Amino acid sequence: MSLPRRFLPAAVVLPLAAAPLVAQSTKADSARRDSVAQSLTPFSVRATRSTSNIFAAPLAITRVERSQWANRAGFGLNDALGAVPGALVQSRYGTSDVRIVIRGFGARGAGDRSNAGTSRGVRVLLDGMPETEPDGRTAFDNIDLGATESIEVIRSNASSLWGNAAGGVISVSTVPNVDQPYSSMQFQRGSFGLQRIIAQTGAPIGTRGGVAYTSFTNTTFDGWRTNSDARRVTFNAGVVAPVGDATRLRVHLTGANNLFHIPGPLSAQEVAANPRQANATYNGRDERRYNRLARVGASIEHDFGDNQMVSAVAYINPKYLQRSERGTFRDFTRYHGGGNVAYNRADVLSPTLRNRLTVGVDQAYQDGAILFYNLSPTNGRSTTLRDNKKEGAYNSGLFVENELLVNDKLGLTLGARGDAISYYYQNYLNPKTNASKRFAQVTPKLGTSWRFSPTHQVYASFGGGVEAPAGNETDPASTFGQDTVTALNPLLEPIRSFTYEVGTKHVVPVGDGNGFLQSVSYDAAAYLTDVRNEIVPYRGGRFYFTAGSARRVGTELGVRLHAAHGLRFENALTLSRNTYEDYRVDSVHYGNVGAFANYRGNRIVGVPDWFYQSNLTWQPSSAPLGLSVQTGLQGTGGYWADDANSVRIAEAHIVNASVRADRILTVGGARLSGLVAVENLTDRAWIGSAFLNPDVVNGRPLAYEPGMPRTVMVSFSVSRGR
């Protein structure tokens, strides 16, 4: 792996700087240190299923609070997750359509035939319920940062906890933590026609942490590229409340109406000539997605005595999806439903031994019809029906995990999960292609950790992973009319992976709290992931098949410094090397019988060797108008857009800045706040994302998705109670 020389000092100095600070902190009183450290750190996490303490789980976990993305527009998850080491989140067109890669998982989830507007390989939860579909794909229609309170990211391979497509986990919560009624209204205006309205209200229920809340967002965006406009409306409502002394109930309702157009990829020559243009084919077809969906779900937790708890979740998620895609108009009517039940038991075995057992089962099912029509002369739905299919997917998993804690220091974790993933495809116009397929996998987990203090942990872990092929990969030919033999690709098996990881987390108050530097926190991890049955494209993605193997090796570092006068310095750096260990394919040699391309040793498509983000915030408590200033730098190394390593995406470094005033005016308990944010301050030309293994037209690969130029966003909000 390589890193530009200008970044080597930061890569070396940041981790080394923590060492003398840690030594200095050990001179302070231990009780004071732990107390202050705990006040600086969000301890409770729900994404681990069985562990509620971020310093107890032998996993790489990052929690992001609402305040950390408050100075961004908040349209896509990239605004919140840029400071998470190991997580690469790229906005494709400035909308909610993002590409997410965590330690290489999800890398192939971009491009034309990988479905715009979706990701894969990374499991996404919203209020504890899956946005990820049973086949492993995730759309982001329901997720808006304007309605989000916090995000937990598990960067470790988490299939033993969450099953299929859990190379990482992103758990989004909309539940506010409030002790009084509140309401707010925010108005945003920005470059290229960005307009957002965000309304929220809520109130506590009872005296034991209950809350009822609602949020509404309405976003429109003209787009900076041709055919990249979007509009989205989301609604969230929820009730979290105790029912009696031993029961807690959570009810969530969410819905979205999301229309976004897709400008498509360009060649390097087209980017140089005019990066605002759309791909001519995409523009001519007015390629777009119009998704309307809702979800209602509930969860309940009940305590049986002091040491046992049973929890249950159930949800139903109807969807109506329309697409203009690859020369056809497509109507999807889908129903995604499921739930889980888990049993937790905590026992004190002796004065020095504690044990926690978690056993549970997950069920998820999705079914529905897909109707294919010709495009009308106006790129709408014609009256000519070309195909009528049914696609069903069922995912069932049973998991068990046991944690043993010795002397409140040494933790030992052992777990396993068995998953069965089934696909059922029917074609009502051509029934002979009907097919079903079942994948099964057991994934283990083994971890150990040592807690030097309540806020200092080192850990090591080994975990397995499984990722079944997604729906468009099991469909053997994306070119219409070629799939006349079977509806399910016979060439595919699940991706199987094994991750070995070591890491440490530490929060360190410095000195007596009266000096310039007041605290340091860091999160460092190193990992090695071996992947078998890597799914790769055949004939440019018209088919997919199972290749040999791949290896991913990386290190991650997150450092946060808190200083006097409201100064805060946040850094995230990821270094990795991702290579194919075994990959032979003949589809690059049409008409040449017996000829193969061997990509062994090539870099894995779509994953840069390094990326980083650094933010410096000044927010003094005594500043007039509640003023704060933030400046940031984010960068991504170059990476390959094709498995042959012939199409290169250049590195990029982007500067962002913002000025915020939290108390412009206060009248009768209501507060007026304002924000001015500038992204890509230097107006750098760059490539924001890429189509992977792109089509080559007239000898030119159509791979490049230009990044946003300089954008300005102005926001005003009126709030009461928060």
C-alpha cells in the first residue's frame, strides 16, 4: 500500500502523539480519570445485540452523534460517516445515492448492473429493523440525516451476529434522548437548487426514559449534472415507553417518496470536455428510479427477574418501485417482512466470573411481482408488456453467543450462526425458466479482550462471514431476452470470508483538566480478511460467476483531541491493500477458445489503498451568538475501476468549511440558529465515484462519475426545548 509523502508525517505523528499523553494521564487520580473519560464517551450501543458497552465488545465499533454532522447538508450518509475509519462512503451525484465500502465489503455494489441507488455487503438497520433486503441489497430511501439522532458502525465482519451481507453494520437511530418537550423547523437553501425543510417534534413519556416523536423532511435538488435532479419526502414517528416495571415497548413508523434521476458514467474525455453532462444513453432514456415505500415495526423487551430478558421484533415493509432502466420500464410491487426473537441471560458465577448468553432467531422474507414494459416515446411506461416475473427471497438465521468476563478485565466471546438463504423465481410468460436455489452457511466468532480500565480496551477476534449473491447477480443475464434457460444463475455460490483482527480503544483525560489539551481518544485496528468465492462479472456484468479468492489487509486509526477554548480535532485514517489471490476469466477473449485472462495479484476493484478525513472545530462556550467554526479536509487515494486494473480513478483531496451560530436570537424559549457551509471550498475538479467494470464504448471505458464542484448551503432553524 502507499500513501503520498505529504501525508506520512500525519500518519506517523498522530498515533505516536498519544503515547506521552497516556503516560501523562496515568499520573492523575484513577477514579477521576475514569469518571471524566466515561462522561466523554457514548457507552451504550445496540448494534452488538448482546453487549451494551462499546469497551466490552471485541469488535471495531464507532458511534457517530448528531452533532458531528450538524454542519453538513445531511442529504446522504456520506455527510455523517466520513469520519469513521475503515468506512468509505461516496456520494455519486450529490443525492441520497451513495456507495458504501467497509473494509472492502460492498465494493462491487456500484455501477449499472449492480443497481443504482442500492448498496450490498453491508447490513443497514433503521431503529433496529433491517433496511437490507433478504438478498443482501440495501436502498437508502428511508434514511435521512435530518431525522437521525445517532449512527453506530460495526466495522468488523459481523455475520455471526447479523447473518447474510454483514461485512459491516450501520445501525441508524431516530430516537431522541430528551427530558422536555421540543420542536424545531429548519430551512436549507443551497447550490444547484437544493432546498430542504426538516420539521421535528417530540416529548418525554413518563419518568423512565420514554419518548414520543415525529420528523418530516422534504428535499428537492435540481442537480449539478444533467439528469441528476431528485426529490424526496420522508416521515418518521415513534414511541419508546416502559410498560410496567419490566417491559419496554418501541413502535416505529417510517415512509418515503423518493424520485431520483441517474446521469450515468462518462468517459475520461467527456469529463474533461464537460463534467456536467449526462451519459447520452442515460439522458436519452431519462433513466430514473421512483420509490414509494413504508414500514411499520414494533419491538418489545421483557425482563424475567434481574438476569433474564426476552426481546422480539416484527415489521412489515410494502414497496412500490418504478424504474426506467436499460431500455425498459419496470414496475416492482414488493413486500418485505420479518422479525426476530432473542433470549439474553446474565449470571454471576463467582465473585470473579460473570457470564452472558444470547440465543436468537431471525426471519426475513421478500416477495413480489416485476412487470417489464417497453419505454414509451416519452420514456414512460408503454402498453407493451415484455415480461412478468416473481422474485422471492427468504432468509432464516439462528445465532448463539456467549461472553465470559473474568475479574471485570478479561473477556472471552464465543459464538456461531447458521443461515439459510433461499430464492424463488417464477416467470409467468415463460414458466420453463422457473427455478429455486438455496444457500446455507455456518459462521463462527471467537474474541477476547482485556480492559485496563472502563475506558481502555485491547481486543483480538476471529469471525466468519457469508454473503449470498444479490438478486441481479442470481438473474443470469441482465441483457433482456437472454435468460431463456433458467431464472437463477447456476454459476454462483455464497461469498465466504474469515477476518482476523486486533485493536484498541482508549479515552484519556489529560492532566487535571485545566491545561490546553484536555482529552485524547483513539481507536486503532488492524485486520486481515480472506475471501473465498468472490463474485465477479462475466461478459462485462451481463453474467456473474464465482472466482477464486481475495485478500484484504488494512489498518485503521481514529483520533479525537479536545482542547481548551472549545477546540476539537477529529481524524480518521485508513490504509489497506486489497488483492485478488485467484481470478481467471475467459470473457475478455471472445472467439479465442481456451484463452484466459489471469488477474491474480491485481488490486480489487473499487477500493483505494488509503482514505482519510480531518476536521478542526472551534466552539468556545463564551463566543457571541453561540458561534462555531469548522474546517475539514478529506481525501481518497486512487483506485482501479476494473478487475483488469486498466482504468484508474485519480486521488482527490477536498476542503470543506462552515460557520454556525446557535443563538442568533432567543425569544420566550425559542431559539434562532443559522449555518453557512461550503463544500469543495477550492472548487477542485475530481471524480466522486465510479462505475465498476464499466462498459467500453468506442474503445473508451464509461467509468467516471464527476464529483460535486464548490457548493454553498445556508440554513436557518427555529427550535424550542433542545
